[in-house]
Amino acid sequence: MTFKRSALGLIAAAAIVAPTIGAAQAAQDGIYIPLLTYRTGPFADSGTPIANGLNDYFQLLNTRDGGINGVKLIVEECETGYKTDVGVECYERTKTKGAVVYNPYSTGITNAIIPKTPDDKIPVLSMGYGLTPAADGRVFPWVFNMPTTYWSQASVFVKYVAQQEGGFDKLKGKKIGLIHLDHPYGKEPIPTLQKLAGMYGFEFVTYPVPPKTMQDQRSTWEKIDDDAPDWLFMWGWGAMNPTAIKGAIDVDYPMDHFIGVWWSGNESDVRDSGKKAEGYLAGEFHGVGDDWPLFDEIRKYVIGKSPSQTPESMLGETLYNRGIMNAVIVAEAIRTAMGKFGNKVINGEEMRWGLENINLTAARLKELGLEGFTIPIRVSCEDHEGNHPVYLKRWDGSKWVKHSDWISPMRNVVRPLIEAEAKKLAEERHLPIRECK
Amino acid sequence: MIYREAGQFKTSYAADQAIFPILQDRIAVAIMMVVALVVIPMFGSDYFLEIIMINVLFFSLAAIGLNLLTGYTGQISLGTGGFMAVGAVSSYKMAILFPDLNIILIFLLSGLFAAAVGILFGLPSLRIKGFYLAVATLAAQFFLDWLFLRVDWFTNASTAIEGVPRSLFGVTITGPAATPVAKYYVALGFVLVFALIAKNLVRSQVGRAWMAIRDMDIAAEIIGIRPLRTKLLAFAISSFYCGIAGSLMLFLFYDSAEPDLFDINLSFKVLFMIIIGGLGSILGSFLGAAFIVTIPVILTNAPDLLGLPISSELAKHLEFMIFGALIIFFLIVEPHGLARLWQIAKEKLRQWPFPY
């Protein structure tokens, strides 16, 4: 009984202390960058390399250069487990500490925090994911989805198919399929592909995969086998990807006609299938492998030194590199902001200016030790996507290799769709539309 | 000593039937009201209001709703998330389609939509019971999930449904621009009114009919309680509460949410709330919601507050373990829930400090 009583007393005490939680401790001695990570939960395999990439680059800047222009970076992880409610909790907890930018890496969390950011004056950088119409910077000044969006990428895939078929006029009568997670994220490219189907006269078929049964896709693949689409695109995530690739192998779908979105092009998606998946293609906007001087620096200064948790073998993995690229954009935006506002601890508003005026040139990439790692990146007041090209990478049976050149998206098709959707959202949400000079 | 009702004589039926017949309870409730209405909004940080209080409030409402159905009428439901989704989606649609409609009215109407859907999926309860009914309500959950993901009309073909900004008496009360205090008062208002209604419902003829059905439906039928009306009424009112809770969740907390947030996990979460809080108890709904919402938040913040240098990943794992252990601990201490624990404490308090 005494144990029971004292335990109850402890819990009661905890309940009384709880209201004191949330007292803000502002990070005055450095730039505070919260990372919403998911090293736990069903998507931990993807979340861990992303978190490591982001963390390692900031840690490198801190240990090698003493921060950015002499100002330290304070990086704090908040574990979400990919859950939206926990993500919102993390956002509310970290925003008062002087957060300058959020990189949510989850469509659900991105959607939930986008409406909150204008009032809190903190920008969101959802690099190549999240809310596509947010590329219209007039309606969503606080959201950046550079270098490119799902819709742009879908147009790149069609362009690539046209190149392979020998011109856009050859697309007529062809059949292009889309196997996608039956979820708002998976349905993202459908309007764009429908529009392109109308323009170029190809037939467009969708094969939705319900999230609950994404590890059993036999019926879907039987249907694909019957329909025999000439090309197949995939918008998948998590366990759906390797299952789909195995499904394609089972029905002998030609791998070099199967193209995945940049979330369907991880090592873990194809590694199990190994040689059999050879030829599988995926969209990408940053380098594959670790053949850049920056990675040597990371090996030298960061790997094995706390708080970095990265095993050396993770360097060069797709999602690790994506974390690095994300961190590079954040760091360069901070530098840009410092160029205007001075070398001090910047705030969210100044960071927003930095992101909007970022100019990541090829020369700058070379200075960073990342020559050719990605394309030069610039955005503008009205265009937060920047219309950057994408390339296709190929699985050679044991690793990813660069396959195509950088292909520019069809801006004339995608941009009007983005603007129309942004306008619709602005009306629904009563968002002010900003003038861009 | 302090908590004794000796000498408090009831001289009228009204006094005898009051919700809080004991003076000390009335004082405690009055103090709690002052805390909830004045102290918390004045001194609570934004984080405390948004993450803890607003969450506790709308989950309490959902838990009351489910408790009316499961705790009082004995019909197990796993469709809570689906009914909350109906509330959220219908209030979003109404807010977009009728920009001039009062937001409070929208919330109430969304409850009616949810009630209608609840009646529809409550129909099988007339023929099946227990675990079989749980499976039938599971179908409601999956169907509604599927419907809102698949039919673009419900979400206006966008990836997320939004809590549209609206104001009442010139104060913005929903959407991202609303202050946490304004949102808190809206949530509190709804919860107070509907908790009071629920409390009175279960003390009335309706509530007694529900409990008769729960305890033995054949006996209830023999003494003249109509199972059709009683069960469907329970489903309707329960879904009404859940629908409003779903609307509040979208409009006061998420601001923008993918429809699949209202999935089976949400149903389980609310079910766990009433199991831990206490089946067949309005107070239990509050206690259960408070337990499930606040404990993880406290645990998440604990390493930071105590200054423990552990990684966020380890902290999360510890949080899961401690939370799980606490649930098991409380269920072993009192399988009938936190509400029963409070009842026992009350009986002990009566004799304190001279137990015999």
C-alpha cells in the first residue's frame, strides 16, 4: 500500500508541476535551428539518414568554422515519430526558443504548420515535398519548396519519356501508368499528368495502393500486367517502395521503363532486390555517392564525434545526401540574411529574406566542396520553387548512378496549375496576396 | 474531517438531486471554474494552452461522447475517429460554402451531420452485440476514412482540410491567427455546456434507459424500454459529441489536417481514454483525456527540465516505456479507472484523519 500511495503521490506531484512546462528559453547565444526528426516509428529507416545529414553539416560548420560568420548554430532535435500531433507539439515547443526555420520532412506536419507560420514569422523549408501550391510566394510568403515540386517533377518524367520515345508527337497513343500511395501525397502528380495526357494524347492510368495494404500489392501488379502500360511512374513512400519494385520484378515489368519519385529512390527500396532491380529509375535533385570533398571534411570533423550518430557507411546514401543538401540551403540562406542584416543571431523574418534571396551559384557550390552536387539555386518573391531541373538516376544493381542530364520542368504547364491552386487556397483560407515587384 | 457531509440536510427534491449535493464539492467545483476561466488563461503560456489545455478539452468532449455510448449504453464503438472526421469535414465544407454562417452554428451543425452518420452505422447494433458490434463500427471507421480520402468533393481536392479563420463578436476565434486564449475559451465553452448536458442526460430517464440496456437488454425490453430508439439515440448523441470534438480539433488545434489524421488510431486513443478514465463516468472522461494527453507531454519535456543530456531518440523511447508502464500501473491499481480511484479517495477522505 505504501508503494502504491507514494507512486500516486509522485504522479499527482508531476501533474501539479506540469503547468510550469513551456517556459521559453530564448537562444540568444546562437542561431537556433530545431529539427523535427523521426528516428523512431514506422519511417525511422528514412528519417534517420535525413536527420543525420542535417545534423552533420551543421556540426561541421560549428566545429570547423565556429558556426556561420562567427555565430554558432544551436541545433536541437525534436522527435516526432512521423506523427502530426507530435510534430505540432514540437513546433509549439521550439518556436518560442527563437527558431529560424522548420524542415518538417512529413506532408502531414508541413500542412499543419504552414498556416501557423505567418503569425509566428518563421519560414518553412519543405525541400521538394509538402504543399505544392506553396510555390506561389505571393500567397505563401513563408513557405519555400525549392528546388522543385512534385508537379514539376511529373512534367520532367513525361519529358524524359518523350525523349526516349523520340519526341512529344510519339507520345500519342502511348499508355503511361502511375502507381501511387492512395493518400494525398500519392495523388499529388495526378492533375499535372492528366493535363499532360490531354496535351500530348497519351493515355493515363492510375493504380492506387491503399496505405493499409501497401505491403501486399499482388492484385495491383496483376492489373498492371494486364494493362501493360508503356511507362510506369511511382509515387510511393516507406514500405510501399520495395514491395512495388518486387512486384514489378514478379510480373517482369521492364525496369528501365519504371520511374520513381525522389521518395521512391532510396537504397533501402532497391537493395533487397539487388541485381533484379537493375535499370530502375528515380528522380533526383542532388548528387549520388560521396565523391565530393565535403564528405572528406565530414569524415574528418564530424563522424564519430558526439552528437553525430552517423555510421561512416551512411555517407553518400540518398537520404543522407538529401539532409546535407537541405542543411546547405539553410546555411546559405543564413549567410545571405547575414549579408543584409549583419553577422548576428538572425530571427525568422530575416531568415525568410535570406531564403527568398538565396543565390547558390556553381562557384559557391565549389567553394563548399560540392561542385556539381546540385544545380545552382535561386528563387524569387513570387516563385518559391525556382523551376529547377531534375535528373534521373539509375540503379545499377548495387548502387545509384546518374542516368540522364538535368531536365527542366515544363513551367508553362505547371506554373498555371500552381497559381490556380494557390489562388483557390488563398480564397478558402482568406490569405492576403502579396505584391511582388 | 474537512470532507464530511454530516449536518448538510436536504430540504427539497431539487437540493437532493443536485449534481453536486455536498457543499465541499460545490466549493471545489467553483474553485476549478475560477481556475479554468480566469487563472489558466491569465497565467498559462501559449504552449500550455495550445498543447495541453485545448487538447484535453476537445478530447474530453470526444471521450464523453464515446462514454455515453460505450460506458453508459454498453455498445462498443471503434468508429470514433470516423465520426470526428465527419464533424471536421462537414464544418470545413460549411465554413467554405457559407462564409457568413456563424462559426458556433457551424460546429453545432457539424455535430448533427455526425449524429446522422452515427445513426446509420448504429443500425447494426440492433442485431449484434459486443465484439461483433465493435467490428461493425470498425467498418464505419474504414469506410469514412476511405470516403474522405477518395472523394475529392469533401476536401475540395486539396491535400488537407483547413480550419477556416472565423471570428465571433469581432474576435478571431478559429484558424491560425486566433490567439490561444480565444481558442481556449471556445473549447472550454463547448466542453462546459456539453458536459453539463451529458451529466444531466445520464441522470435522466434517457440515461437510465441506456444503463438498463447496458446491464441487460432483454430485461430492459421487457420493462418497456424500446431498444431501437434507445440504442440509436445513444449512437446519435455520442456521434454528435464526437463530431463537435472533431471540428474543434481541426479548427482550434491543427488548422490544417490531412483527413487521414482521423484514422483508427484516433478511435483507439479515445477508447483508451475512457477505459483509463472510467467507463460510465463523465468525470472519468475528463480524467482519461487529461491522462492520455498530458503524460506524454510531461515525459517529453522531462529530460529538458531536468537537464538530462540524452538524445531525442532515447528520450522518445523512454517516453513510450514510462507511459506504457503508467497505463499498466493504473489499470492494476484500479481496473475501473481513474474515476473509481477518485470515488475511493472521497470515501477515505470522509473519515480522514480518524479512520475506523
